[in-house]
Amino acid sequence: MFNTGITEKFRQIRTPFYYYDLGLLNATISRCLQEADRHGFYLHYALKANSNAKILDLISSNGLGADCVSGNEVSMALAHGFPAGRIVFAGVGKTDDELRLALGSGIQSINVESLQEMEVIHGLASAMDKKARISLRIIPNVDAHTHRHITTGLEENKFGILPWQFDAVLDRLRSLDRLELQGLHFHIGSQITDLDVFKSLCDRVNEINSWFTEQGFTADIINVGGGLGVDYGEPDKCSIPDFESYFRIFSDLVELHGRQQLHFEPGRAIVAQCGSLISTVLFIKEAVNTSFAIIDAGMNDLIRPALYQSYHKIQNLTSTGKKRKYDVVGPVCESSDCFGKSVILCETKRGDLIAIRSTGAYGQTMASRYNLRDLAAEVYSDGI
Ligand code: LLP
């Protein structure tokens, strides 16, 4: 991904910064759309993965809808060309202001996560003299076999409505006349690499969808969320996720009723591989049994390794020296500020450029100003 021309250009830019390869992003979006279109599926890009203006403009101009989890994400999606009618809004804790914004802007669906939320939305919609289009976010109790922090479809998770609550939900729906049930929504977790997990999801979706139809509620939309994982180990070999196999599973297994549509909410799979965090080596410090390569990016720029012990490939872009092992760490005052232990890099020295790969998703959106550090800038391949 990085030839010497790009590396020379990187040298002129203040680090740390996020670099986005728009060629790869375009290719990823095209492949995803091509495979989804084959089956007539609908896509909503999950803004939480990356909400940079330029990336949103590109994704919306390709005709994807948006999946939002805050009022600000809804506003951002609207400001960057996603039509209101293609925006869905989920989240266990939406404030009244956020719900009013959603109702006022006429988005496609508010994904409701509890009975109480249904009642609150009904009250707000009545006060605004509006109808609220809702989907029920359902806990299918399918284990995503991913990190426990990003598992969302199990009974013990805070998200969604449990099957034993369905009767009560339908009961209330019959009397809350401001609510229009539009869809059933599922999302079981993120960075799912075992595709069999999605087969289990399809089975549960079929059972639950049939149950609702039998009760006289045929939802127009079945939304199966996001979650397709990317290959953090081989970002160059597997730069575009296997959308073909992923969508084929749903096409083969989900039984739609009548004119029901199948919707998806990919985030990571679209943007992860196009981004890299570029940083400069500040110091090399020899220590007990290891050498620390101390870089100018910190856990405030990329928190995934500290929070989920996640692996990101790390490369020295400016050395061809012989291979050595380093613990690659940031400057933040915590020992968790570590991007990788025993990372094999070409002989590394002060001033070398380091790339932390596959950071286009949940990198910049999860950054903070911890230690009062500046936020990393964003740099695009068409701008250098
Ligand atoms: N839909 C809903 C309702 C979600 O909660 C999420 C992600 C997605 C779609 C998109 O999932 P994706 O396709 O990106 O897997 N910060 C974590 C990931 C948290 C994901 C939260 N929900 C990480 O860095 O791994």
C-alpha cells in the first residue's frame, strides 16, 4: 500500500495522522454494492465506524443509506447527503431531543430497544402530531464468537427486546396508534469472522419473523445489522472483505415473506482497511527483555488495542534494516498505551515512520483528547 513516493510525502506532514486510501475505499464500496445488488439487498453504512465528512460524502454518493446511533450522527448523515428516507436510528439510550430530531426529520426508522422507549416515542410523536415509523430491535440470542465488548445479540446484553417480551410489545403496539411497525432489526456483534455465526442468525430471524407474521404483523423490512469482520492480520492480501460469501448466506437462508426487504448495516467492512495511522518514532529505549519503540501516536488516537487487546499490523515504512522485535508504545501515561508487543520490525530508529494498519474503522471515531493531546489529522490519498 505504501510505496516510497507516498512515504516521502508522509515525511512532509505532521504526525500522527490518519491516512485514507480512497482508491481502496471506492473499490470496497463498489464490491459491497455489487454483491448486495445481486440479491436486491439494501445497505445502511454504520457511521460509528468512521464519520469523516469526506468519507461520508463518498459513501452517500454511492447510494448507501445510513445507520446512526446518536442525534449527532443523524444530523451528520443528513448534512452529508444521506436521504432521510434511508436513515435508521438505533441505540438503547436515545434522549427525548434525539427522538424529536428523528421524528422531525422523517427518517426511515427508529429502531426501538424497549417497551418503555416505545411509549416515550408514542408520546413525543403525539405532541408533534406525527406518526413514528419504528423497527423492533430484537435480541436473537446468537453468540457472535467475537470479543465480549462487541457482542450485542445475547440475552445478557443491554440491547434490544427479548422474545418473552414480544406479547407485551404487540399488545402495546395495538393501542399506540402513533407507532407504525415497519421492521424487525437484529445486530449480534462486530468483527465476526466465523461466517457460520450468520447462518445461526438467519435461523433465528426466520423463527422470529414467522412468529410476528403469524400474529398479524408482517414487517416490511428485516434488518440484520452489521458485523462482517476484516482481516487485521493480512490487510494487503485481504484488503476487501468477502462480501460475496457473506451476502450469499443471507440470500440462501433468510425466508422473506411477501415483499419484505432485507437490509444490512456494514461499518467496519467498508472502511477499516482503507485507513492507517501514521506516526513517527520518537525514541528507542532498551529495557528488560525488550526494546520499546516509542511513537508519537497514543491510545487516545487509537484505543482498540488497549480496549479490546486487538491486533493491528504495524510496519516501519522507512527502514529496510534487519528484523528485530519491539514493543511499540505511545506517549500516554498508562501502560495500556501499547500498540503491540514483540512486534517484528526492520531495525527501527528515531525519526522512522510507522504505519498502524486497518485503522479506518473505530480509529478516529473513538479518539479522545486524553492527556490534552491534539486529535490526529486526516489525510486522503487524493490530497497529497
Ligand atoms: N449496526 C449496529 C446496530 C451496531 O451497533 C453496529 C456496531 C453496526 C451496525 C456496525 O457493525 P460493524 O459492521 O462495524 O461490525 N468499537 C468496536 C466496534 C463496536 C461496534 C458497535 N456496533 C471496535 O473497535 O471493534
